[in-house]
Amino acid sequence: MNIYFDSFYDWWKNIDKYLLFIILGLFFLGLFFSLVSTSLIASDKLNTNSYYFFLKHTTYILLGLIILIFFSFLSQKILINISLLLFIFSFLTLLLVPIIGIEVKGSKRWLDLFFFPRFQPIEILKPFFIITISLLLSLKNRKLYLKYILSTILIFPILLLLIYQPDLGQSLLISMVWLALIFVSGINIFLFFTFFLTIGIIVSYLVIFVSKFEYIKIRLISFLDSSSGNNYQAEKASDAIINGGFFGKGIGEGTLNSRVPEAHTDYIVSVISEEFGAIIVIGIILAYLIFSYKVIQKINLINDNKTKLILIGCISIILLQTFVHIGVNIRLLPTTGMTLPFLSYGGSSIISTAFICGIILNLTKRKIK
């Protein structure tokens, strides 16, 4: 049995407890903010139990913690094998979205499964995409650029499916993580910038000339021109941060949740800042930075290129999502609908983050000699 799993004693002895406690702390912070930010929505808009969203969020957190612990217990070889199988499964579910997906506000991104209602396949695919790409990029082959060609072939159908939904935010996130992994794998700098420019040209063409991405163009115009009248959500979010000041207005005193739809997902930083103040947001950002720093410290101690690439991909996706989410909330970036890892409400996002953290904890364990 130990070839598949660590014993509890070995797991506890070898796990990076510093990382584990930061991860648990961020998840439980998300649970707390879910309680204070969603109870008003449930009672006022749904006319139901005021803890409706909080109880759902708690269920997702508990499921996420089970996944996190399970993945951190696995042996590294089994982790890789399971991840490849889950990559295939999640890719197949992504293929089903155009056929049986649920359309919400003009975008078809979700599947309604009996065991997981409103399930977003791309969120589950992201952790296993990182592992699959990392395995390809760590291949040792005489034809140096074969692995880059294979990785391009792998990402291409995923981006096409995301573009069809349309979900430009996740498309850019996946592309940026892919480029980050290619960059650190030791690619020729000229070839890397060719990849980068190609993606930039494709995205620009889609936004400017494809009608399906008209909403992206509107968001960009409203971001650049505040008088365009299409930036209501962004204005209310930035107003909430300003009104919260340094110490906040107090629990339950915020108004952003009642004025902006889905504020507890897309604008959770603004919700937190309004009620608890900028000082708490600064503390949260520091927690993300400490978490990232500790993972990067571990990467420097690892000799295996495959493990290094996986860890770089995992921490990159968390940092990029965090940067984009906070950037949108403070109007540094146009609206993308990107959730904040650990803290935003949403089952798919929480499960995705749990998978990523389980992989990080597994690969940063102290190796038994």
C-alpha cells in the first residue's frame, strides 16, 4: 500500500507544514468572508435561508480539503499517472460544453452534472494541464523543438474551445502559464517571443474583428474611457474600496454586494476592502506573496526538471489569477470575471485551487532517503 500512499506518520513528518498552514488559513479566510459577504444576498434576493451560499461554500471547502489531503498523500509516480487520466477526463468534459453546456449571460462555460451542478470544466482542467505540459517540456529528445511543437498541439484545441464559449480571460490565463513554462524550460528567446507575439496577434484579431468578442471590446473601451457609460461594476467596486478606507465600514455595513451582481466572486477584494478596510487586503496580499515565496524556495532545492516545471506552473497560475483579480478590482485592468484563488465564492474555483495546492504539497514533501 505504501507504494501508492504515505502512511499518516510519514505524511505528517515530511509535509511542508508552513505551506500547509498558509493554505488552510487562506481557505478558512475564504469561508469567513463567504459568511459575511453572501448572507445578505441569500436573504434579500432569494428569500431563503440567509446561510444558503455560506453552506454551499462550506461544502465545496470540505470537498476541496479532502482532495488536497488525498493528492498530498499520493506517491509522486501515482500522482502523475492520476493527473494524466484526469487531464483526459476534464478535456472530454470541456468538449461537451458546446453541446450540452449551460449558457449564462451570453457565455456557455458550464455543465450541469447531477453530482456537481454548475461545473466549469476549464477550472478542473487547469491543474492537470500544467502537469501534462510540464511532462512534455521535460522530455529529453535530440530534436530540441519537438517538445514545443507537441505542447502547441496540446494547447491549441483547449484555446479553441475556450474561444468558442467565449472565455477570453481563461484563454489568456492558460496561454500565459504555458508561455511561462516554455520560458523557464530553456527555449531560445527568439522562438519564445515569436510564440508571445503570435498569441498577441490572435487575441487582438479576435477582439477587434470577431463579433462574438464584442463584449471584450466594450470592456476595453469602458476601461480606457470612463465616460463611455459601460463601466458600472468597475466604478462601484472602486467606490467600495474608497469608502472602506483603511479600516473598513464594519461587518455587514458594505453595499457592494447589493449593487453589483456576483460581487462575492468577481469583486471579492472590493467587498472585503469595503467592510474590513485596505489593511486586511494588504494582509491577504502578503499571505499570497509569502505562500509564493515559500514554494519558490522549495523549487530552488529540487533537481528534477519535471517537478520544478510543475511547481512553477502551479504557483504561476495562482499568482496570475491573484494579480488579474486585484488589478480588475482597483481598475488597473479591464473586467475579466477572474476569481480570486481561495477566497472567491464558486465550487469549480475552490476545487481547482484544492487540486493545485494538493499537487504543491505533494511535490514539496521532504523526500525519504
